[in-house]
Amino acid sequence: MYLTEIDQGMILEPAAPLRASIEEEPLRELAESIRQLGLLQPIIVRKHDEKFEVVAGHRRLLATRIVGLPRVQCLVCDDDSDDQVLAARLHENIMRRDISPVEEAALYAELFEKLLDVEAVCKVVKRSRAVVENRLNLLSGDRDILRTLQSGMITCGVAEQLNKVADEGTRRYLLEFAVRDGASIEKVRNWRLQYADLKLSEINTNLPPATPDEMQARLLTIDTPKCYFCGTDGDQHEMVVMMVHSSCKKMIERQAEAQVQGVADGHQ
């Protein structure tokens, strides 16, 4: 098996497609993904006379034709490869190459397309189910997170934590600071615990994200309101909001200062 680029005109659609029909809308979404990110998963082909027949990746081939790619990255396997042999060779390819998490996820997805079972994929690649599912989830997660991971600006663990944040706006907010700060997996995990259920509109985006401990420290540093008259911050539950003009507020403050000063003078 070897990796190469093949001209579109040299690639034949599979003689017996795995899918009886291919829906148009998901196919166009896949084409748009390929247009933006490129072909993340190589198409698997085998020699057929002077051309190459698709073994796995029929939808991706059709999507590359919608995009208009003149050449397609393919993994070429031997004519006599059955599914298990093909899976084993893909495993060798994963172990042999220094691949990125996105490429690794793409190869796991390729195996899953052939074997149609996560446990079978785990056995072939000799990885835990959690690792395989986390890699596969990268491909179905936030596209901005996937692009950032692919470019090497965040780690795989950080990407996995960010994808667990429900609100898109909040994810992008945390992603921005994860890249800016070079945040660790543990720090982003704590961000996720703090912000996972919040919408962006509920967050003060003028401040960087904070862990639960940092958020508590922020609250402790907020100035406690003081009584205008006595100047103390005690008995907060007894305080009430008063609507006053700014000029009146200044007068009250002056009177309060005079009152406090008078009390102080009386104690001398």
C-alpha cells in the first residue's frame, strides 16, 4: 500500500458501492468541507486494468469532483486485499508515519467505513475505545477547532475539551484564548467546567476566561458598596438602592464625610 495523488480521470467509482444511494445535501456539505480544509481522508483505491477503482471513499470522490479537484490523494492497495487485510495495512500505515491527530482521526474514520464497528477498529489499531471515539469526534466537531488543531496551534486534548462546550459562541471565545495563552489541557478543562452551560451573551468577553478558582478570586476583589452616610460596608443586606441626581449625590457624600468627621472629633 502506498500514498499518492491520482488524476480524476484515472479513478473509477466502485463497482459495488457500500451505499445504495447518496443524498445530495450531505454530499454538498462534504464538498464544502473539502473546499475549505482540503481532503483530510485519502481515498482508498486498487488497480483496475490501467486505472484505479475506489475501495473506500466513494462519497469523498464525488465531493472532490463537485469541488473540481484535478488530482486526488489516494491510498493504493493490492488487488487481493480483503477488508481485514486492508484494515491491517491501514494500521501499519498509522504506526509507521508521524501523523497529526487530524490525520490519525481520518484514518480511523476510514477503518470505520470499512469495518462498520468501533470495537473492530479498536482491535485493529490497538487503541482504547475512548481514544478512537475521541479522534472520530474531532472530525464531527467544531470546524474552527479542527482547523486550529490541524495548524498545530492547539493540542488534541485541548480540542477535545473545547468540543464539549455546547454554545458555539462560547467555544470560539475559549478557543481564541486557548490559542493566545497556549493553554494546557487542564486549564481548558477547568474553563469548560466554568463555561460549558453558558451562552456567549452571558459572558463578559472583555475579560479572559477564568477557572472556577480564578472566578472566585475575581468576585472577592470586587469593591463592596459602602453606605453614603456612614461610609462603612457592613450589613449589606440592609442597604437599598436610591435614585439621586449626581449633584445631590455629591451633597450627600459631603454631608456623610462631615458626619463621620464629627463622630471622629467627638471621640478625641
